[in-house]
Amino acid sequence: MKELIGTGVALVTPFTNENEVDYNALEKLVNFQIENNIDYLVLLGTTGEPATLTKEEKQKVIAKIVATNNKRLPLVLGIGGNATQQIIDEITNTDLDDFCAILSVSPYYNKPTQEGIYQHFKAIANATEKAIILYNVPHRTGKNVEPETIIRLANDCKNIVAVKDAASDISQTFEILKNKPTDFHVISGDDGLGLTSVLAGGSGVISVIGQGMPTEFTKMINYGLNNEAKKAYEIQFELDNLTNLIFAEGNPAGIKCILNHKNIMETNVRLPLISVSEELKGLIIGEL
């Protein structure tokens, strides 16, 4: 799965001022990523606000991105939730030919045990031959996927090929890196810790800030993959304030502010999310 090495971005879903999906802006966004050296694209992850999209909108978003990409970059599709059988049904009823992998978030709200999480992902893995990226984001799901569970799944399920690690705990990242199978990818889901993960042996980052600053972020991660730590950290320190600002009032409101400043889309998000405050907008633009 060399496709998962480097910088991936979790694409936002642009909305018009009338609260409709802005497919023209989505096309501009995809081309912006490709033209600025992003390595792969992630569709309908958390940053894409899939919880607020209808089934029809999701299908149209996928179709627009696939057509615009035109096989130029690898694509990863987000399919996850907290009802195992529903996820299996969605995977088996989705045409996955254009995708190199599925990104599947750990069950949220239910708070299963570690054994429940293991059985959940094992059932999904058994239902498809497509590569699966396990997504651990405990500050959203309410339940951490412990390193032992991740390693167990990596060893027992040949098509669970990676973890998107957004636990914001670098000691946990180190434990996974230390004990993982050789060909298992540890992909950071934390923009602030991504470079440290890469320098310790991680495969890259699925980024939010990278979507707004693709050239800079990709260069940073490439330096990290080449063990050029000093050059990499120089870029991280330049991006650090901006990275913190875009998450200050929630994701993806902050990154949409950057993309609006770059004339790619409006800042609109769908309720219950709201756009960034004027104060934060000023700080983000000032940092840019």
C-alpha cells in the first residue's frame, strides 16, 4: 500500500450561501490539491461533514471527486459508523473500484469494549477484500482504541493495512510503531504531531491544514520521510500558529476560512456547526 505513504488530505465539502453542495467549488478544491503535490485524497471523512449530507449528496460528491481526479491521485473513501451491520451493508453495496482503501472510524457513542471494537473491525474486514484504514479518534468517539487492539487487528486481518492515529498521544503512537507488523502503516491524524510520528517511523499524515497549505505541508512531510528533521521542523514551526487557529472553533470551519481566503469556496458549514467568528477569521487571515 505505497499509496498511503506521504500526505493525504481529508477533503471538505463546500456549500453555497443557499446551503447546497457547491460542486464547482469542489472541483476547484480537488484540482488545487493535485496541482500542489498532495499524495492522496480522502473523501467523506469527518472534515467532509458527511453526517449532514444526504445519501444522494454523498453519491454526487463521490462522483464529482472521482471524475475531477481522473485517476491522477489515489482515493480513500470514508465508510464508518456505530452499527456494524449497516457499515458492512454500505461497503458491499458501494462501487469501490476507484478507491485504494476504506477509512472506517471506530464506533462512536456506543462505547464498546476493546473486544467489541476488535470484533467490529474484524467483521468489516471479513466482509470485503478492500484495504481498510482503522480510524482512532477518541476525542470524537468517546472511546480509545488501545494499541494492543490495533496490533491485534493488524496481525489477524490482512486487509486492515493502516491506522489513522488521531489519539493525540505520542506515547501511544510510539507503542504502535514499536509493535506493528512491518508492512502496517501508522498514519497520523493529528497535524501537530504528524511530523514527530513520521520521524519515528510513521507513513505520513491525513491532514486538515495540508488542504489549505498543501505545498508547504507536503514538503514538510517529505523532509520527514527522508529523515531531514531540521528542514522539516522549520516548516512545522512556521505552520504551527495557523494549525492551532484553524481548530480553535472546530473543524472544518477553520480550514474553510483559509480556503475562502484563497478564493476556492465560501466559508459555509452546515448546522450544528457554524462558521468561524469574525475575530478568529481576522487572526487566521493575519497569520496567512
